Amino acid sequence: MLYYLLTLAERDCSIFTSAMKTLNRVNLIGHLGSDPICRAINESIKVAHATIATNDTFRDKLGKMNTITEWHQLIFWGKLALIVEQHLRKGSLIHVEGKLKSRVYDDKQGVRRVVIEIIVEDLIILKQPNDAH
């Protein structure tokens, strides 16, 4: 298959130009690990921060099931931040779509830290913690 794609590329190099678009999209489904933290930047702009847990389950060499939990930092702006503030809490099951954003800062000890966050652009609330289903 890869050979075929390369052969196509050789015939039509215009599809691999330097102007080719890139993609920065993230889709996650998981539970909030804590209540979101919301604050106002000014009178008209709100931001909300939350963490979402996703699980990866696999069998080890002995056949035992193992689960690895990954924690992701979410940032919600504007109207999404208002929805998060009003409707989400620890344990909410959500689907988010957004883009990755990294930032660098120096902590109190002067150690440089890199944080990778998801700037959420779409949110679907799948289940609240007290839902029966």
C-alpha cells in the first residue's frame, strides 16, 4: 500500500507541495477527574480548566488485563466555558474535540516546564455522574 502511494506521488508531485495543509485535531471520550475550575478573564470572556481521564486496556504477556489511565488538560473558552461551569462536574462523561496547544513556563523553583493542553472547540455531554444509565 505504501509503495502504491509513493508511486502515485511520483506521478503527481503536486499533491505533496509545501502548501499542503496540516492537521491538529484531538477527539477524546472520558470522565472528568475533578470539578472544572472557571474564571472570568474580563466582563465578557470566561475560561474553564478541567482534566479528563482516558483508559487504555491491554493484556500483558501472562494474559492479565491491565489498564493505563492518561490524564489530559482541557481548556474551554467563551460559551463553552459557561456550559462547563453550569453543567459539568467530577465524573461527567464527555466527548471533546479540539486542538493541541503547548506552552512553556518556569515553576517556582526555576525549572522549565512544558504543558500540553487541549483547546476544546466542541463538547458533547454524554453522561452526568448521577444519571441512571
